[in-house]
Amino acid sequence: MSDNFKNLHRHTGVRDGSPSAQRDAAVSAALTLINSKVANTPEHTTILKEEMANLSNYADLIQEALKVK
């Protein structure tokens, strides 16, 4: 598993990291997912543009999924 998927809360050992640090972690994880998808898709040129347009949405979804319900 990529290190980008570990400690997405950016927990410092005492508390969760700042909202900015958590957003950075979510964007990094989303970029890792996009990279994997693009690398395994024959039509690299169009899929990359489409996936990068979804980057913010993916990061939002990752952050939402991390919330305890």
C-alpha cells in the first residue's frame, strides 16, 4: 500500500493534524489513485485530463470518508 494512504488524519501522536495537513494528505492520496488509473488505461492522454479535473472532488470524498459517523 502506498504511504499516501497511511495516516490521512495526519495524527501527530497527540491529536489530528491541522485541516491544511489533512487536505494535503487527501490530495496526495487522490493523486496516487489518479496515477494508478492513468497508468493502467490505454488512452492516457484523455483520461489524465478528465481525472485531474476530478482531483478536488476526489480529495473531498476522501476527507468525507474519514469522518467518524
